[in-house]
Amino acid sequence: MKAIIVDDERLARNELKSLLKEFTDIEIIEECDSAQSAIEAVDKLKPDVVFLDIHMPGKDGFGVLEELDFMPHVIFVTAYDEYAIKAFDVNALDYLLKPIEQDRLKAAIEKVRAEMIEPVAQSDKLGLNNQVFVKDGDRCWFVNLSDVPMFESEGNYVRVYFDKNKPLILKSLNNLENKLNENVFFRANRKFIINLNWIESIESWFNGGLMVKLKNGEQVEISRRQASKLKEMKSL
């Protein structure tokens, strides 16, 4: 598992490196002391996971994520707990408070390992003809995936849209993405997977992205990076 540590404080980076020595499957391939160096390193080296400080001079950790072309698994590491909700809103796998406790670090790394399970072959992934079981509290549904226009990440949960229902399931969007056929269910950005068959209209958007309107009336922005991928997938 390739990892990059991003923190503007050298002592904090050294402390985390020391804690990570316990995990023999983790290779620290780079250390970064600024947002800009982190953006360049992540896009170039494509790590499996980034341990990302939030408070840094200039651009903060959230600003780093906004500029990445390659999106690794992210574990935020910070001394401030008021950012926890926002961290999960951007689909971070975990959020560690300094000083880092070894047990919490171990739990965070286990989440990364679970997300990195060998990908399912495309032919074995779920498509429009599949039906899935969805449970939210006491309510249960068998849902045809052809009836699902989109999935939305909400922290450690995913909201499933179908008919007039929007139940939450305990699953990360990254994990769900690995099970779905990307030729139909496309990762639009960090928060949404959309059903391409539900697209009603599409237009160019800011910074090279796209804006799609779905047949259920919802609008979802496709990020610049994913817009390029979609054009490559669907071009003649």
C-alpha cells in the first residue's frame, strides 16, 4: 500500500512515520510540507492513501482535494475536531485527531484495506438487469438498478435514489463504485454516481466539467477529471 504524508510540521510527519512502522504493508513513498507539493506528488505518484493535514499555510487540506486529478483514499490528520463533518462530506475514509492513538490509526488503515479489495471483473459487476436488496431501518426494498438514477455519498453512508424513496445504506461510495458496472453507473464526482441511462441533457460547465440533468429532475456536476474520462469512454 503506497502512502503519502502531507503535513507542514516536520515533527508531526516524523511522529506519523514512527506509528506507521507497525504496518509492514504500508510504504511511505513521499512526504509533503505544503498543499502545492502535495497536489503535484499525488497526481504524479498516484498513492493508495494520503494522510492529509487540514491546517496548512495557504491552501488547506480541503483545497488540496479540490485540485487533484487523481483521487486516492484520504485519511485526514489534524489537531482540530471541528472539521470532522466536513471531512466525511468530501468522502474521506477517516479522520484522526492529533496526538494520534495507535488503535485509531489501525482502525483507519483497516478501512483502507477493505476499500482496496481486489476489483471485481467488469463482467461480474452489477448492471441495469440486476436487482439489489436495500434496507433502511425497518423498511426494506428489492430495487431494480435500472430504476436508480443516482447514488449520493453522505459520510459513511450512501443515499440510494429510486421512485420517491431515498434510503441510506451503510457503505462508502468508493466501495459501491467497485461493485457497479461503470459503463452504466458512472462516478460523476466525489459525492455522486449517476446512471447514464437517466441523463436527459448535458452541457459544458465551469473549468472543463459537465452539468447533467437527470430524468428525475436532479442536476449533477461531472468534475473536470471525470468529464475527460466519460468523453474517452463514450467517444467513437
